[in-house]
Amino acid sequence: MTAMLFSMPGNERLAASIAEHTGWATGTLEVRRFPDQESYVRLRSGVSGSAVAVICTLARPDDQIMRLLFAARLLRESGARSVHLVAPYLAYMRQDRRFKDGEALTSRQFAQLLSSEFDGLVTVDPHLHRYADLGEIYSMETASLAASPLLADWVRANVDAPLIIGPDSESEQWAGAIARLIGAPHAVFAKSRRGDRDVLIAASDLGAWKGRTPILVDDVISSGHTLANAAREIIDQGFPPPICLAVHGLFAAGAEALLREVGCRMVTTESISHASNAITLGALLGDALARQMEGGAGRLRITPE
């Protein structure tokens, strides 16, 4: 199979990580903005007959989506056999139902946009809260990968006597998986949310695990308020500030400073480029992408009902 990788701006390090693992070539896309902020995209590599993948994590997607769609269409028009998207962080998954009358169901609309231009999607721990599978909203082949084993490997290599803590019930799937993989105790707190940045944490009693290093685990660090409030509860019980371990480090404005004020160290995967990145995804993404590319002979269109 002839395959080639292309990175959108800001994704070069992740593309290099995948290329190093797979041995595939990296092509060149020239991407820039005109003075009026319209996007310019030019392909500078031959792709005829090749399976190609565009590497573009989708944090802050509104700044990226048009040039990403332009690039996908250009690659197909230039003769690519199939066009895949590697988006370790997949945006627009939280609006998975209409919470108020008249709201846009953006998870489905975004899925339709991407499915219209790509043959396959590879992502890591998407926010599947009310959807059982990405196939419910995406009409292309999808691979949803779990980062928990990689997070567990990092804990095993870097922390003696860890105590794994989930800040809320939704984090149980990551906290529980990591604890099982490394044979460590774990606890899960309860959370009630009164707004985007207003959360209350009800901590369980951690007294039985004094002397262990607390590690707060979640899928996403966004505003930081959930983890900061959970960290304060942990500290109030006589523990040192916890390590905050997450798959995706979105870090909305003020989030990093908030967690540093509490004394937390932050560790994330490279799904979104950030100084906290300590866990590589190249092998995980590369293997899944290879399976997807080898399994498909070209474009398959499924029309959503």
C-alpha cells in the first residue's frame, strides 16, 4: 500500500510521530490566509493512486474547518485513492441533543460536514456521552481509540504508589481502566454543575490511602474548574497537590494558571499540542490508520436517513 501523510498547520509534530512509526512519507500542503482571512491551500506533492491522511486535531475547530475541507477536496481532485482524517481530538461532540428549543444539533451537523469529504476518521477518546458509537452520526468509517493503556503506562513509569481519582462519574471509565491496568486503588468523586465554570465536587473519604500520590484523571482539561475543585478537596484531606492526567489538554483561557495556583502538575497526551504533552500517540494512531487504509479500496458513501 502506498500511503502519504499531510499535516495541517500546528500538527507537524504529531504527523512526524505517526510517520516515524509507520515509515510513510510526509507530503506538503501550503496553507496560509489572505489579508481578508480567506484560506489558501496548495498541494505540493503528488498523490495519484495513494491513500492519504490529513493530520489535524480539531481543538478550536472554527479556525480550521474550512481549510481542512478544502485540503481534503484538493487531495481527492489530485488523484488520491482515499482520503482519511486523523483528528486525535474530535470537536463538536458535546452538543449531542437539543437541550433547549431551537438549538442546533452541532454534533450531527459537524459529522455530516466531515463525512462529506473524508473516507475515514481516526480519533482518540471522543466524547461519546449520548451516542453509543461514532457511526450513529458519521457516515464514513471511524476508529475510536482508547488512550487509557498509554496513560496507565505513564503512571507505571513515573509514579510510585499512585492513587487514581476520577473527579466525577463520567471520568470513571478512564480512572477505573488505569487503576485496573496498574493494580492501584481508585476513587471517584461526585460532581454537580451549575454552569460552564461553576461546579461543586463531593469528595469521598481517601483516608485509607494516605501516603499515596493522588492522580486526578479525566478525558479533557477544558476550563480546569472541575479538576481544580477536586484538587482542593484532595489537599483538604491531607494529600499533596495531585497530578492532573488527561487525554486531551484543551486548556481554555485561565485553565492552566488555575491548576498551577492549586499546585497541580499537568500531564496530557499529544492530541493537542501543549507544554504538558508527555504521552505520545504516534504508534496508536499509526496502527489504526494502517488498518483503516488497508481495509478500504476507496470512497464509500452512506446517505444518513
